[in-house]
Amino acid sequence: MLELRSLLCVLAVVACACERRAGPPSSVPATEVSPSTAAEPEAPAALSLTYVGNEGVLLQFPREGNQTVDILVDAVLAEGLPGYVVPTPEVRGSIERREPPFDRVSLVLATHHHADHFEARAALRVLAGAPELHMMTTAQARERMREADPEGFAAVSDRVEGLRPSEDEPIERRIGPVIVRAFAMHHGRDRAPLVENLGFLVSVDGHRVLHVGDTMVSPQELTALPLAPGDVPVDIVMVPYWHLYDDWIHALVDTLRPEHIVAIHVPAPDAPADYFDEGGYEGLMRALGELSPPVVVLEHPGSTQALALSRAAGDR
């Protein structure tokens, strides 16, 4: 009996060893576990705005390979107008000498010829220092440049375009990857003399920014703006702050569907008291901070804000 028990034990050990070598039963196939190859979601692109003063900004549109397309809007200034933010001497010097972050600007836009948006001699200096630079503005502003310095203007005139679109048909221009659509957006129909004002819709790789200058178009006129199907939605709309308290803002949101609204033409902190409602500058900042939808406020010349573009350029 002892010999029989020993034999059974030996057979059991052999069977276990064979099972280990054979691997798992065929009814439960073995699987190989490998690390996940799913790509991490890409961070949303961001468009950077560097504040120059009043309505003036440097727009830096994102491109592949950490590159940007850099455009100045209403940012070539001198002394400006009392009560509104002007660029510091350091910022003005950096623009004219093409120093960072203004060293890769490829296009200059000016919505109209008023001194808090444009200065003719400064524009001529900027263009003279950069032979590859182009400028688009109103016909009135272009004439101011010719009058300020006929000889200097003659040297750059082929790179300065004075646009005069009709109200029912914008003018479109392409420079490299940049598409500019210029809209006639009046500065007040009863204003005398008439002031030409352009709204610029700037597109790069499907990302769009609209800067309306000092337009006084009504909400109804804004809704009727001759936009093409590919113009909307707009990623960023830059609007004088006084339009953010009435029906204008609702027309803007319904018509353009912006991801970000930027308040511009905000008076300087030391502006005269009659530039503000009750509460002064601090009261205005509080009021802007309480708006819905929320708005971005640019305050300090030389400061930069990166606004995330959560909608993909092709997701329209």
C-alpha cells in the first residue's frame, strides 16, 4: 500500500509540471499587454495680444512649429489724445526699431486717421525701417501720410494701401497666409467732416479676429454686416467698451459668435472725471468685470495676454 501511495504522488507531481509548461488552458487565450499608444490631447492654440495703447494691439496668430504671424492694429502712435492710454516711450521705440516682441511684424493696419489710432510720421518711420512691411488703412489716413512727408511717403507708397469699401461689399486682400477683409463701419453718419472707419476681419489658418475701430454702427447695421459664410464664427472681437452696455453686445454675440470679447478704447486711469460715469475708473473696471458674457480688458502698455482658441480652426 505504501508503494502505491508513493507512485500516485510521483504521478501528481509530473502532471503539475506538464501543466505549467503547457501554459494556460486553450479556452482562455493568453493576451499580451502593451503600453497605451493613444496620443495625448493637444493643448488648444492660443492667440497672443500685446497691448500698445487705447485700441492698439500686436496680434500674434499661432502657426505650426511654434511660429506666429504678427500684425499691428491701431498701434503706430505718437502722443495720442488726452484721456486715453498711450504707449510708453519704450513700447513706441520698440515698434519703430523692430525690437521684440515687435520684430516679426509683417502687416500694419489702421482703422482710421485719428491721433489715438494712428500717427502719420510714425507710420512712415516704421515702414521705412522694414522694406518687407505692408500697411492697410483708410484713404484719408494714407493722404495724411503723403501730406506729412511727401518725400518719405513716395519711398514707401507702393506698400501703403488706402481702402474705401462700400457698405454692402468689403474689400479682401491676401498677403502670404493672411486674409484681410475690410468693412466700411462708419464713425457716425452725422459727423462733419466725415471720418472713414474700417473694421478689419483678419484670418490666419482659419483663426479670425475682428477689430472694429471706433465704429458707431447700430445693432441693426452690425447684424446686416456683409459677412461671408466663412467669416463666422469669429474667435476674438475687439470692441469699444461703450458698445458693451446696450443691444450692440447682443447683436454682436448673435451675429459673430465670438469666443472672446476684448474691451478697447477704455479711458486712462487719470482721465478727466467726465470721461467716466459715477465711480470713476475703478467703477468702470468693476462694471466691465461684471458683464456677461465676460470681456477681456487691456490696461497696461507692453503687457501680453494669451487667449485660448478652443475651437479648432477647421471646426466651424
